[in-house]
Amino acid sequence: MSRVSRRTVVPLLLVLVVVAGIGLYLFQPWKAFTDTAVNEALPTASAPEVKDGRQMKGNPGGMKGKAAGTKGGEPSMTSTRPKDLAEGRFVTHEHGTSGTARTVRLADGGQVLRLEDLKTSEGPDVRVYLSSRAADAAKAGLGEGAVALGKLKGNLGNQNYTVPAGTDLSKFRSVVIWCERFSVSFGAADLAPVSG
């Protein structure tokens, strides 16, 4: 090989290696062949209050005898159960997506989004959003005021996402599985209020 051709080939190979590396980083093609399954139970309430490094139990103030809502100084077992607020089924956008999305108010007043029987694709930087747009419209974008709930924990299974305190869930029409890197929706679910 002549010197002229070496001078041409070596830089060209270096450019190809850099381009291939960038492509692998952006597209992460191996994720087309992998799955991450998550199977979380629905939480019943947030963690117990912690004060001065100690977990507070049923009688945090050290009061003796019966207190309101207790029996013999022990905590009452009549706490409120989680309540479904809205739910919907996923529809496919850019990647096959199925399963159910539910918004739930917990016994302590906290709110979570629960994804059940989720099946979608893995991808680079996939996140879960609440959107003010309907599921079909979310295919074109999340819309104004969308709330990020975090990275998708797994592309299969049952998982929970904490809704930030103070979020008015009635303002959101859908849940969207969104690829942040390429600004595309994998799938979305319309949220319809649960009666009763």
C-alpha cells in the first residue's frame, strides 16, 4: 500500500470508528434483544415518619392510655385503603405497547401511577410522563405542562411511580411512555376517572 493511500485510509477508519461509537451510544441496538421485568406490589402508604434517627411507632408522643384513633395506646387498624382515581389501557405508538395504567391515592394521601402487565420495548432514555393530551395526540408530543415521573423501570411487568406532591391529577388525560433521546412516544394510555 502506498503512502498516499495510507494517509487516506487511516483517517477514514478513525472517522468510521467514531461514527460507529456515536451510533451505538445513541441507538443502543442491543436493547432490541433485551427485556427488563419489574414486579412491584402496590404500596399502601409512604414510609413511617423518622425523627431524631428513630422510627416513630404507634404512640410517637409517648402518651399513656388511649388516644384518639387508638385502642389501648396501640395504633388503630382502620386505615383507609388505596383508592383508584383513573385508569386506561395502553395503545401502541412507535413500539408495540400494552398493559394498564392506574392512578391511585394511597392511605396516607400520597398518589402513585401504577403500570400493570406492561409490555413495551426497551430503548435509550425511556421515561414515564403524565400528559394533558389524549393518548392519540400524545403521539405527536407530550404537550404543555407534562409531568415527568422518572425513567421507565422496566419494559415488562408491574411498577409504581410516585406522583409529585401537589399534582392535580384531574388535569392530566394520559400516561405516556416517552423516549427522551428521540422525542417519540412508545405508547400511551388515556386516563378515565373510576366511578365510585
